Amino acid sequence: MMNLRVATVAPGVRVLGGGVARVPPRPRALRGRRRLSVRMSVATTEAATAVGAYEDQELEARNSKTVVAVILGGGAGTRLFPLTKRRAKPAVPIGGAYRLIDVPMSNCINSGINKVYILTQFNSTSLNRHLSRAYDFSNGVAFGDGFVEVLAATQRPGTEGKRWFQGTADAVRQFDWLFDDARAKDIEDVLILSGDHLYRMDYMDFVQSHRQRGAGISICCLPIDDSRASDFGLMKIDDTGRVISFSEKPKGDDLKAMQVDTTVLGLSKEEAEQKPYIASMGVYIFKKDILLNLLRWRFPTANDFGSEIIPASAKEINVKAYLFNDYWEDIGTIKSFFEANLALAEQPPRFSFYDADKPMYTSRRNLPPSLVNNSKITDSIISHGCFLDNCRIEHSVVGVRSRIGSNVHLKDTVMLGADYYETDAERGELLTEGKVPIGIGENTTIQKCIIDKNARIGKNVTISNAEGVEEADRTSEGFYIRSGITIVLKNSIIADGLVI
């Protein structure tokens, strides 16, 4: 094997036959590893040698093999109820064909990070099933020494072992022994991710910045304006990008006090004036040793990273802010879920799953193309395996295996699809018996609605919330209303002729 450094030799520089150029000391992470043998060398100027050393440092800073990602997927998802009634928050479908967990998983894959732990707790059955189907790295061919492991909340001997996860930090603490495992011996940095955000990001850019700036902790942050600032945890930074203070959802004078000069993070003067606040995205990098020390010794009873551990650590640890100035949305409420889905159908969309270089991955379903008959579709997403017959669809997202009958009008609707097909014979039998098959029956009008999986909506139904009800629990009738948005429950039946 040849280890060859190519350098431009300036005029007047002599190349010494058989000479060996001195190589800078190896980074700590590479010490002890076998060096590639040197068969040939070129004497260069000191400047060229320095450039080579810098390139080595660049490569080391982007070494994804020394990074492990931990995706937090164990929250109860109460603000997303009833979509989380029988599923974990990261398992909630989005964009017609994906689940929320596919976002951080795809970002990891596209970033070259192939060591991933996923922490689960509530309603994790469908999430575990999806992960095993979509991200099976066990063959070791395409992903080398990579792995995806689901770490379900468990009880252990002793009083403390009887508790479930109490927060983000507590969830990681309960599995901190994994970082002492043989597979973690080369791990230098731990990337903490959330399972309910929508964005596309190269995490290795984040890791590289973290390493090159010598940070113990790095926080991914978003520049925001006055209209949204009070909805987030905000940070103040100094002129080096170091985080010096935090404030959780401040208002009034406390909010004004959190304004910073965001040109420090790379924004133009005009952008900085429009977005004078920086909000935490809940995406962090810790040096492994620092993380373990904080969890085990400094803050052994702290439950949360964002509100407890990181603010308390900022005075003694170099905590840096990293700017992410692109689309990002926290899918934490019914309203944000609804709006983020419909935004995918805008022209142009604020976020798109269509990216040839950095695709979003999900489980393979082997479904046929959708069959559309005499229908009018505008500004909408139609997933694969659907049957649309003489219908009108406006600004909506239609999930996999959906069936939409004749003379149906959907507007501003998110339809999550179905888990399975009913045969024509089964559907005919149900209709003969006066029952409702999966899908939407003919002559039905629906707007501003989320239709969960396997819902059965009959003929001549109207769902429009014409009275403008903001909140309602109508479980027995198969629907809820949250923030003025009607949610038809999974597996529910909406009878023929019902008006909501």
C-alpha cells in the first residue's frame, strides 16, 4: 500500500533523492493504530507540509467513525394526541410515505454516521417494527461496522431502577454503560438528536465545527425573529460564538434582553437585523468523556439536557453555538404537524423530500403506482398505491394505499393512508351489509382535517368544522378537534351522512 503526498515544488527547491519529509504528530484519536507504510516521499517546502497537515486535521475533524448518534424517541407525545394514542411520536407518519423517525435516520446515513442508538418508551411497537424493516444494518456489507439499536426503557434492580425515563438526560443516563462497551472504544463525540423534527442537515458539518473550535458541548441553533422567539428556549453568545446564558420561552423585557448580534454566526447584517434571536433546536454534540462526567458525577439527578445540564455547564465548559440557517420545524403539536405536512405541497415547498443527493429513506413497501381516474389534483402530494376515482383534491397530502371515491372533494387535508388493502370482494360485501370500507365514500367533502390510518369515512359525509370549534373530544363518534383541526381517529368509522 502506498501512502503518497502530492505537493507542488516551488522553483529553486531541490528534491533530495531518498529523502523523507517529516510528518506532523498524529492526532490523539489515531495514536496506537497501524500506520500505512511509506514507499516514496517528496521533499516539500514548509508551507506545503503545513497545508498537508491542515488537510489531515480536516479529514480527522470529519471522521464519522468516531461519532455515535442517540435519537430520543421516548416522549409521551401528549401535544400530538390523538395521533400518539397508539404510536410513539417518532412513528407518526409524515409527508404521505414517511415517519418522523426517518428524518434523523436519513440525516445520519447521508452524513456517514452509521452508529445509532434509538431510545424508546411509550407505544413503541410500531416504531420498533418500522426500524427493523427500514434500517437493518445487520448484514454488515453496506454499513461496515455500523449498527442501529433500539434501546427500550427497562426496569433494573434497586429503587432507582424502577423509574421510567424522566427526561432527555435521564434517558441517556440509564444507558450510559453502553459508552463503556467495546464498540464505543473509538467514540469521541456523542450526537444527541430528537425524533420529532423535520429538517435536512449534514451532521458532520456540525461535528467538524464542534471539533475545530475545541468545544466540549455544541448546540445547533436557529436564527429567529420576534414573532416566534417567545416559543423557544433562547441563548446569548459572545463574539466567539460561546454560549453565555439561556432563557426558556422569555417574554417582554426578558425577551428583549436575549437579542444578540447574529452576524457572529455568519448571518449578513440585513439577516441579523431581521432575526436577532438564536433558538436551540434540541440538537447537541457532547465530547463523550464530558457527557459521562456530567451525567454520572456533576448532575446525577438532572433529568433534562436543555433546561438543566447545559445551562448549568456553560460557566465551566466551552459551550458553542452552531448556526443552522435552513428549514427546521418542531413537529410537537397537532397544529405544527398539520401545517408542516401541507407546506410540503406548496409551490415551491419550504421543505422537500425530493433530493437526489440527500434522499430521505423509509421502509420498502413494494406498492404499485397510484391509479387516478378522471380526477382534478392541485398543489397536492399523492403517495404510492392509491386509488382515486373522479375526485377533486386541493392542497392536500394523501398517504399510501388511500382510497378516495367518486365526487369526493378534499381541501387542506392530511390523509395518512392505510396499513393494508381490502379486496374488491371484501369492499363489496361491506357495502352490501351497509357497512363502511376503508377510505372515503362518494359525495363526501372534507377540509382542514387529519385522517389517521385505516379510517372508514362513509358516503355523503361533510367534515368542515363550520362552527369553528377549537377543541372537542368526540371519541365515541370517531374524531377529535384540536386547534380548530378535525382529526379522524385511526380505525374509526364515520357513518354515512354525518356532518362534523
